[in-house]
Amino acid sequence: MSAAAQLALWVGRKGRGVARLRWDGRQVELLVGGLQLLGISGDDGGTLDAAIGGEPDGDWFVRATEAVGGGRLGQNEANAAVKQAVAAVLRDFLAAPDATVSFDARTTIAPAGLTISYPHLVTEMVLGTAGEAVAGVYLPDPALVMRRLPDFSRRVGVLGLTEQAIAVLSRINDVRTAGEIAEASPHGREMALRLLAAAVGAGLVEASPRVAGPPLTTEEPPEVGGRAERRFWRWLVVLLLLGAIAVVLAVTRPWQRHERAGSGGPWGIAVDMGCQPTEVERLYRRQGQDRDNLRLAKFANGRETCFRLVWGHFRDRQSAEQAMSTLPASVIGRGFAPHVVMAESESP
């Protein structure tokens, strides 16, 4: 596994401590906790010295804080200088063929005050100017399977991506390869692959080879014994089906009317979406479980016509955002990042 993949997985799996990056005779230490860069020290290649000054061997965040306190820079200027230096160092590290990384886990971390969101930083690097080279490091082969890491939906939601980007990431299901997801995207294969590479680098998903399944057998199943035995198996199947139906009815309780979320209005929270006929059919089935609160709303996704499954009826965006904390987890589609939308119902 490459050093880039190791770093992304460690951060994505909520690594906490120090990540030591080594390449071309250089070394940089990242202090990480909760997906945040809490400190960084080491060889900045001279880019930070000219921008903020301070002790060359000191923590970059501390140096930025001292520059602000000394009146040499404003807070925004110091933040931008450090962020640019961190991005430059990461690009050099990712491009180096001899790059290595090691980790020192720590339970107690003292941040220097300034923090940088690692997922936001990497996403901006991959999707920004000249991000193709970085994307190729994180996703070297479109045949790799995209597998979600912990808190995938929440992490996607806080990145502030466009609805089109969320539509691409929502197709990650631990089975499809990056190439399969990108081919189905109406926004272009290359852009979809860059977005998937950003998700890998940001610690949202893991890209891994597809594991071959067991070979299919061509042997015929043995015949069930006599008539009495066949009758037994038929009754067993019937009983199992009845039991399954009873469980579904107990969970969904279609005879009960759900309490309406919101006082009425066009705003709601998107909890699932689909574009293909089978996906839209699934959305209609889900809507049938709670027609008081769930509705389908049509929207354009490139050249495709897609549908959102929207929960709640709220008069304005603020009311919908406040209701996010009361959104039942059971209505959120698997791997989907819920977000507030204004959508009139398209449901029959």
C-alpha cells in the first residue's frame, strides 16, 4: 500500500496522534485528531519562512499565531499562508516515489490554536487547479472498488459539495468500482473519477481491489426425498414467508398515521435519491412507508431526470435546518448525506 493510501486510511479511520512523512531527505510531522490538522512541524521547503517568519524549526501553527500576535500578519493572511504551505508539502510528498509514512498514536493532544480540516484540504487539492496529478496518486486504477469508511454520510454532508457531486458519491455501495461509478455519471467520466479520488484522499472511502468470488458450481442440487418430505419443505417456506410479512408489518405499521414533520411548506430534507428506474421504484416503495412526511421531488442531474426522497414540510430553510437534529435515522438512505432542499412534491 502506498504512503498516500496509508495516510488517507489512518486519518479516515480516526487516527489520533502524529503522522511522520518522509521523502527526498525531508521530514514533516502532522499532529492529527478528529480529522483535523492540529499542528505541523518540519521542513517547509522555505515557503513558510518568507510568509510568516518565526523560528524555522517550530510548529507552523504556533509561528502563525505569533505572527498575528506580533502584528506582522492578519489572522486570515496567516491562515492562508499556513494552508498553502501544508498543501505544497502534501503535493511534494504525494509526488515522491520514495515517500514513506509512520504513525505515533497519542491519546492526549494539545492543539496550537489554529486547525485545518484535513478532508476539506485534500478535496480542494484534488478538485482544484492541477489536481489531476494528485488524483492519480489517490486513485491509480479505476478498477478499484470504492468502500465507505466510518461516518461516510456525515463526512460527505459537512464538505459542502454540490448536489451533483453528492449524486456521484451516493453511488458508492462497497461493490461498484470507481470506473463503474464514473461511467454512469452524466457529469463526465474524468470529473467523476477526480471526485472519487478526492473522497479517497479525504478519508471518506477506501479504494481496494475487487475480491474474486467463489467459483459457481454446475452441480444439480440433490433431489428432495419422498412426497411427505416435499410437503414438509413447502409448508416450511409458507411459514417463513408469513413470518417475514409479520415482521415487516410490525416494523412499518402501515395502519398507523405518522406524526407530520413541519408546519407545511416547500422546504424539506433530502434523505435519498435515485435516477435509474429501479432506484426510483425503490424511492416510491420507501415513500409508501410514511406518506405524511416523505415525498418525491424531481430534479435535473446533468442530462438525467432524477428524484429526491424528501422528508418533512417546512416553511423556510431555517426551519428545515433546525429539524435536522430530529431527522429519524431510519429514513436516511444507506450512504446518503442528508441535506436541506426546496422541493415541491412530484409524488402521485
